[in-house]
Amino acid sequence: MLEIGSKALKFCLPNQDEVEICLRDLSGKWIVLYFYPKDNTPGCSTQACDFTANVENFENMDAVILGVSPDSPKKHRNFIAKKKLEITLLSDEEREVLKLYKVWKPKKLFGREYLGVVRSTYIINPDGNIAFSWEKVRVKNHIEMVKTKLLELQKK
């Protein structure tokens, strides 16, 4: 994970509509940057739906939610349509940003080791610094933890 207080690493990635979204374009806003393994899987669907259900709360806190996975913009469009999502999903098919943010790591499943996305979340403050992070996120209650931490950080 990146250290709290360090500069968020710059990136530009296409969103679900193939529009390039760059970190620099969001300067002055709070950003909830979350990394997830794959569209249309149970945990990832729950997480995206939870963020969507709380999108108004985050907007009221002047925060933008960005989900990043190695899926293509087309897969993101299908995921958004199927689950009625209201968040922005970024496509990192080359896994460059996933590696930059140190979330592309060895994982194990049924004794088999492979490289994949370790579910992680970063809060980036309006100055572009890492304000908080979670690694190996458990989906249940995660959105509540993010909202609580964001409110706490905004009061400082």
C-alpha cells in the first residue's frame, strides 16, 4: 500500500464510456479510489451496488467514487447496465495503475497461485495526497467504514 500522507500516484484511464479520466482533473475534490478484481462477480457486485446506494452521501461530502479493475470499458458498460450502477468505473486492461498502487499481487485460490487484484480502497484528499487506505478489503460494512473515515478526515 502507498503511505498515508504521500502524493497519490498520477494516472489517466478510460472510463466505461471510453472517456479518459485523469487524477489531475479531480484536483480539489475528495476521491474514493477503489480497486476490485472483476465485474459481475458476487463480491464486486455487492461493493459496486453499495457505493451506488451511497453515491448521494459521497456527493454531499464532495467526494468522487472511482472503481478500477482490469476489465474493459465494454465490460464496465455491461456491468453498469446490469446492476444499475451510478459510479464511474475505470478500465486498467494493461494493469499499469493496479501495479502503481501495489494492488496487483500474487493470490491463492484452491492451492493455485496467480496474479490478481487485491481488493483495496484509497481516500485521496483535495491536495492529492493519500489520506487513508484499506488493503484486503472485506465487502461487508466497508462502505460504512469509508463514509465514517471520510467524515473524520474532513473535520481535521
